Amino acid sequence: MRRIMSLLVFILVAAGTAAAAEGAALNATDVRYLKTLGQSQSELQANRPTPAMLQRLHELINDPATQQKPRARADAVNRFLDHINAQFIWCTDHPADKDCEAYKAPAAP
């Protein structure tokens, strides 16, 4: 019985971890909203946003405080898109910077 309970707990923890990882990506509704702002998904991916950046972008798009204020929401999302772009440009020019670990190319095997 303990083994079954342990297995059940393990499965629940693993499922929660997977759900958290999926939450880092933008959903279809987020992508449609970005298109209304003139931002394509390919342009966004070209800036190589980190999972944390994508999560923050998702939160800004779906912020309940700005759902009835389209201008405020658009401004907040555009500011953050500018931040993602600026971070990419900075890290392209300064790859040794401590904040640019996510932009480094993976080591060859």
C-alpha cells in the first residue's frame, strides 16, 4: 500500500512539474493577441526569450487588472516586448555578461 501511495505522489508531482513547464509557453490566445499588436511568433522567437520571460509575457497579456483597459494592457505588453528585444541585443553584443547565460550557444558534443 505504501508503494502505491508513493507512486501516486510521484506521478502527481511529475504532472505538476510538466504543467509548470507548459505554463512557460504562450498559448494560442496569447499568440493571437500579440498578432493584434503586430508581433509575430517568429519575431518573438528570434529574440530567444527565456521561459521566465515568456511566463511574464503571458501574465501581462492575461492580467485581470488590464482586461478592461486595452490601451494599458497593450502598453504593458509592448514595453515588455521591447525589454525582450533589448535583452537579446545586449546579450548578442555582450555574451560574457552574467545575465546572458540563456543566450549562449550550447556546447558542441
